[in-house]
Amino acid sequence: MLDALPRSSPEFARLLETRDDAAVTRLSDDLCLVQTVDFFTPIVDSPYWFGQIAAANALSDVYAMGARPLTAMNLVAWPADLGMTHLSEILQGGAEKVMEAGAECAGGHSIDDKEPKYGLAVTGVARPDEIVYNGGARPGDKLVLTKRLGIGVLASALKQGLLSEDDMMPAIEEAAALNAAAAAVMSAVGVHACTDVSGFGLLGHLGEMLDASAAGGVVWVADVPLHDGVLDLVAQAVYAGGLRSNRDYLLSRLRVAGGRPGEVDQEDPRLLALFDPQTSGGLLIAVATHTHAALLSGLRETGVAGWTVGEVTAGPPGTIVLKG
């Protein structure tokens, strides 16, 4: 569908082809504007935490591009009969997260809707040489992930009454954490490519990176970090329909070592977790082998976790081999 849109500039054409996390507009030789927008329905019961997570999620696209948030505008869809108390808590959570990012909340827009929705339109800035695209990963690069997977599964369990919000608080706090520190380390050490992991799951966003880079990849399945309890819930088929949709869409590009494309155990809980739609997930970074240790060290020094979950290969382009 996007391919049918008119392309008014080389920058817009590139955005359509690579599916980068945010739009980049070069304003001058030394300044780029980076813009993104994201909003969604609540994944937790607490309005405040929903606001925090939704804001961190929207800001993440700017961080994934190596840019700094400048302004954010609220996007609100709200049922009039719910009153304003919960909405105030959502906006409070979002505003605090924007302030933490060093950006300014610059108004926004609201509509009456049957289902609550909240998010941000974010504008950031960066120098041209600071921008990190999702294309550019090179064979031999290591793949580093900065947040655990599984918040989509946990949110499904919460909706089904199988766990409480307190039970999933570690995942909530991790989702609400900004990717600012990870992005700063990434920029300092220099990396080849980056994306943040959100609705298409780890494998979906890795696939986009590999397509944009004309490369293949290997995922070390046992090394991918998951939130506590996720595997047991997946084994009980506690997950959203988006997980199944991601799996069905991506199967043709997956294979196990030595196998043929699409020949994987589609019901393996650990594999299914790699399709889980994430909300405010971590950064997925492709970094050269000689810079890999510096990236992990820098992440540790800033209090950010970093897991090496695979590597980039020569191809075939877009193919993901599952090991472990």
C-alpha cells in the first residue's frame, strides 16, 4: 500500500523502502528533523503507568534513529462518559516521561471515541552523521537487544485475570523506561544499524533490518531474554492474536540450522515468544565485532541491560536462521 503513495523527495522514497522507525528531514548541512507518531489502547489497568509506557514507546522511535527528542504532542481518544480523572492520570504519566527525556510537551489533540487511546507525536533533532538507520547491518555484526521480551503475553494474561498488575510490575517498569541511555551509548561507540522492537515482535523487526540491509541473520533462541512467566503462559496459549499474525507472516523467512525455509516448530513456546508484539520494547542494535564489547560495557556502565541474541550473515537476504 505504501509503495503506491507519491514520492516527493529521495528522503521520502527511502523511508518507504526501508520502513525506518522515524522520518528524517534534512534541514541544513548540520541539522536533521526526526519525526514519529505512535498511540494505542491501554495494556495495563493503571492510567498513570499506561501514560508512562505510551510516552516511552513513542519517544523510542526517535532514540532508535540516534536523535534527541525536542517536543512531544499528546494524541488522545477518550470516551466522554469515562470522565476526566483517569485521563488526567494518563497525561500526568506521559508528561513526566517527556520531561525525563528532556523534551517539552507542546499541546496536542483529543477526540471523543468509544475506546481510550493515548500516545505522542514526537519531533527530535540530530546531526546528519548521528542518524542511525535500520539498514546498514553488515555480515559479522553482533545483534544486541536492550529489553526483555514478553510484555504482550503478560498483558494478555492480565486481561484474562491470570495475573495482577503487581505480578507484571517488573515488565511494566521496564516498558516505561526510556531507551535514552541505550541510544546515547550506541551513538558514542558507533554502530551499523538499529531499530526498536515493538508490534512486529523481535523477529519481525529483525526481518525489517535484514531486508533494509540486504543481509541474513542468525538468532540464538536460547539467549533471547524473556520476562518471568512468559514461557509458561505461551505454553498455555495465553497470548494476543497479533502474535499468531506475526508468526504466520514471518514463517516463510525462518528456518532452523540445516533446514528449509518455513520448517520450524510453530508451537514451540520459546519460538512463539519471539513473535510477541512488544510495547515500548528495547533497541535491537547491529554492531561490528570489534565494537561489540565496548557497546556492552557502555550499556552496563549506564545501568542498561544488553543481551547478544544473534549475528548478521551474508544471506540469503531477509532469511533468519534459528539456533539453540
